[in-house]
Amino acid sequence: MNAPRELGPISGEAAGVPFIAFAPEADHEAAATVVVWHLHDPPRSETAMAAALPLGDVDAWRVYLGLPLSGTRLPPGGLDAFFALGYEEAVLKLYGPTVRQAVHEFPTALMDLRRGLGVGRSAIAFVGASIGALVAASVVASGEPAAAALALVSPALRLERVVAMNERRFGVGYAWTDESRAVAAELDFITREPELAERKVPTLLVVGADDDEDGITNPAEQLRDGLNDHGVDASLVRIPGMGHALAVEPGLEPAPQTAAAAAVDKTVARWLKTHLREP
């Protein structure tokens, strides 16, 4: 691991995954851990996400992981090349590879964090925003490691709906194929809700009151209702005046926390403190 052994903030790479971490005040090995994945909208990197959603009220390891094709792993050409991938083939060259690689690399990254920093082996919670919500939900659905809590912010829960949302947003069209529809089915956590329900993980969904109804808000409500129907503690909170993003453009570097992000931070921190066993 390329990171100094010191109290947070600590930045480096865990098994090749860029991260920024904050150590708890409590006993490091006994403390809970919160793992966070960022958005494709601002904040678009692990460091920017940590500034937008610091979760400082939670006395736990707080680890922000960078997504593939984002932050320091942007394709050659930076944000312009990133957006070009989306215009060229959003599902097969951007969304699918991002989520699949992030899920694949997480277990090794967690092992490296535990070995290199002493990140605790106690309760673990996951937070994902927008595309990061698909990563967090996928990890929780896998059951490894067992999660104590899940928080999904501005969540992309149905990839097909997200693509349609961006068609409206950017005035473009997307030509579906059998291959891309298979990826969309894999990344649809309304149809995969029973997999999440089976894990019995308390789940918080946070949406912006001004976000896209069909792409974000309605699926979040469906997931909450489905989990509740299966006996899982699931809640949904709407943040007034908030759209999809949690930070201002371009969202690659840490920026002052917006009012909406502060409200999300408070809401998610309260949820995590309720559901994590803090030493």
C-alpha cells in the first residue's frame, strides 16, 4: 500500500485503488468501518467526496474509494475523454466497466487497508452515491463482508432508467443491444431487491427533492417499499433544494461543502451512528 502509517487524513492506494481515509478516535482495530463510493457527477473523486460528505460525527474508520475511470484514474484526456466514453457507449464502456471493476477490486483493497492501516474488523457499513450506489448495493448483495448498514445517496438503482435520464438531460439517444441490456439487467436493484432483502441490512435512501423522478426518486421509493415488504428496515429522506450532485463543477478536487451536501452528511451520519456498534 502506498500510504503513510499515520492518523487521518491518510491518502494512497490500496491494491491499486486510490483512497483517502480518516482514522477513528476510538480503538482502531475495534472501531467500525464506513466505506464510501462517489458519483459520476460532482463530487467525482474520492477526495472531493470526502469534502462533500465527511461524516465527521461518526467515530469509525471512514474510507473513500476512487472509482475506476474517475479521479486519478480518468482515461487519457481527462474529463473530456470520460464524457466521450459516455456518448460513445455509456453502458458497455462506462457504467458497466466502472461498477464491475469497483466490485471486483474491493475485497483486495479492503484486505490491503486492514493490513496496511489497521482498519478495523468490526462492523462495516457502505455508502454509495449515484453510480457509487450500484457498487455499494452490489457489495452488500454479495454478502461479503456482511454489512451492518447501507446508505444510498442520489442512487442510480436501475441502469436502464439512468440511461434514459441522461438521454433527456443531454439530448442524446442510446441504441440498446442484447449485450447492453444484459448489463442493465445485472445493474437493476429493483428486480434484484430480493437479494438485498435476504441480507437484512438496514438501508437509508437519500434523494434530492429536485432530482429526476423517473431515473432516481421513483426507483428509490420502490426499493424502500420492497425492502420494507420483506421486513428490512428501510427509510427514504428527501433533501429540499437538492438536485443530483453533491458538489459544484468540476468536482474533481475538494470544495467547500454545499448546503445540500451538509444536510445529506447530517442525515447519513445519524443513520450510521444508529446502526453501527461504536466502541
